Amino acid sequence: MKLQFDANQTFQIDAIAAITDLFEGQPQGASEYSVINVGEWGGLFAGHDRTELGLGNRLLLSEEKLQANTRLIQTRNDIELDNPAAHLEGWELFDYTANSSRHCPHFSVEMETGTGKTYVYLRTIFELSRRFGFNKFIIVVPSVAIREGVLKNIEITADHFRILYNNMSFEPFVYDARNVNRLRQFAVSNTLQIMVINIDAFRKNFMGTEAEQKSNVIYKENDQLSGRQPIEFVQAARPIVIIDEPQSVDSTEKAQEAIKALNPLCTLRYSATHRNLYNLVYRLDPVRAFELKLVKQIVVASAVAQGGANEAFVRVEKIDYSKGIKAKLRIQVQTGEGPKEKAVTIKNGADLYTLSNERAYCLI
């Protein structure tokens, strides 16, 4: 029995377009049999950049155009920004291939669990390759278990994507420290490359220290790679890095430094529970997912104590240490209609009895 996938789910198509349309204006790749002018490095190789180590993704859009595209997509998807940033949020990193500094923007997609997040970012990879010639992708996941889940998704959707994308050639693989030679092929190949790696496989880099032997293999010089570090071939590819569950993947400074070391063209972040919504371009939250009948409603049964108004009630909601010590509390205040909850801000020495309008049970 083979699983059948619906390629026409509107909410998934919208999520895919939210990323692919970011690069609107990037020269599109020519067809497989087009005559190209290699001297001008256009057409089929518009999204490529050749170095001595291989072919890397190349972004030809200006920062201004990329930002304008982002704002258009956010408007289209009803994403309101309280304080729009002057520049796209991202990292300033050193591009080892170009030997210069550049900006690496982040883009976030919020999708409720169970709505096809993995399918969306896998299909986004194919769209970016077809439309713009980007062929080097890395999917970074938080654990081996999720890595295996992604691999299974690639396996069961392979035929589906071949039908959708005219039998496009692609090579998915898992990073294996015992086979770092595979990274050379990742760099030099002109076909679509999809590498899946868990963050722990390249988080540790102790080069130049006494603890160098503890570094991940990816940072160690390798005789099979002409004495180069495996990471150099990844950097030459200038991959688009997809971060699955970023709140678990790059939540620490070391993890962020590790991802920066991949020399990403940009990062695409997919989760239902983002910690930081960098340049959010698509949102499918629980409410909208329920309205679209994509998930079932969750009903939470609450337990309410009878006669609770006859007991003391104080809940701390916030403590502020910026200027002295202040706290925001929720207490019950005595009114003509009985006790009612109210938020109050207090400082050291405040009298809750007075603030509660002399409610006796605030004498705690």
C-alpha cells in the first residue's frame, strides 16, 4: 500500500509560497536543455556560485528587494508588525567562500502540529530549486529521533515529488561522521542535494585548543579530503539551512555558532512553538487550524473550588527589578457585589488589606 498525498492543500501551498516568493526577482534557472552563456554565469547557473571546492547557492537579490518582498508577503498573510525592523532580522557572518562579511537573514513559518510542516518545507526545497536554481540544502533537527522521522518523510514523498517536479533528480542523505567524503559530493554536485543532520553532530568545535580531540569530526582536517576540514565543503555550498523546531535547535549560543559555521545563505525556521519569530512570513496557529478543520478541538476541563471566595487569594503575575522591586499581583477586592479579582502593582511595604478595599481575607 502506498500513501497518497494531496498536492492542492491551499494552506500548504500558501506556506510554500510565503518562502519561495521571498526570492521573487532572482533570475530563474533555465530548462534542462537550454543553451547557456557560461561566461556570464547566467541561465541554468543563475542560483550557483562556483569555487575551487564546488558549486554554492548564490543570492542575486539586493537586501532592499528581499526586505520589500518580505513586507509584501507579511501583508498578504495578514501578519501585523508592532515595530517593523529597519532591516531583516538575521546574523552577520563571515562568508568563507567570498572571504567577506555578509548578512544571513532568518525567515519563520509557524504551523500547528499535525498540519504537514515537514511536507511543506520539503516541497519548498523543490520549489526553490526549480524556480531559482538553489540546489544545496541542509535540514538541521534537534535529535536523532526527529532526524529519522524526516528521512522517513523524504522516503514516502519521493515518488510524489518526482511526479510534481518532472522527475527532478535529487539526492537526500544523512550526515555521517564515518563518511565525510560525502560532503565533497554535496559541494561539487549540480543536482539537488538535501542533507539531514542533528545539531549534536556539529555543535562541538574546539579547534585551536587543548581539547581539540573532542571536536566533532566535521571540524577536523581529513587526509581523504586533501587535508581540508569537511566543514569547508559545506561552507563552499553556501546552503539554505532549514531549522526544524528552532526553539530546540539553536536555543544556545554554541548551537547558533555551529549553524553560522555552515555558512548559510539564509535560515528557514519551521515550528508550532517558536521562541523567536524572526521575520515571520506565514502563520497557521491552533485557532486557524481548527477553523480549517485541520485539527480537532481540545477541551480543557476546569476544576473550580466552591466557596473559594472565602479564602485568601493572591497570584503573582510579574516581578520587576529594573527600578527597585515592584510586583504585579492579582487579588480579590471587596465590592458592593461581593469579591472580584483585580490586578494591582505594589512596592515594598504595600498594604494588601487597604488595596483590597479592606477585605479581611487579604490579611495573610
